[in-house]
Amino acid sequence: MTSETDIARLVQILTEVAGPDRTPEAVSAETPLNEAGFWLDSADLLEVLLACEATFSVTLDPTTILPEGSNLTVARLMRAIDSGRRS
């Protein structure tokens, strides 16, 4: 189950990878991880996944997460993390 602390930790990871110039002023569950959101490219997204694995003690499959491309949001990534916890 996702807690507010987990979401805050995920947003912190995204903010660290994106940097201050690419981090949106307001971040919500539906904020995209690429265009119009954090502006992360595929290398940035891989860095985020690796940081999430270390932070949340999960194994994430980039082949199922990264192909979502423009549809990947904070909420969808958090669901993938939660799903990894149950596996």
C-alpha cells in the first residue's frame, strides 16, 4: 500500500534526477515523467528506476515500465513499485 511518505520519496527521486530546471512547480499523481512534466529522457528514466529499486527494495522490469513512454506518470510508477513489493 502506498503511503504519503512513499510518494514523497518518489517525487524526491524524480526531482533529483530532473534537476531544478526540469522539475514542475506543482507535482501531482498525474504529472508525466517526460514532456510537460519532469522532461525525463530514457536514460533519466533508467536512472529513476535504479534509484527506486534501491530506495524501495524492489526489482522493477524496465521492459514493462519504460515502453509506456508518454503515458508514464508519478502514479503509474508508484503502482509499479507497489506491484514489485508484492512479487
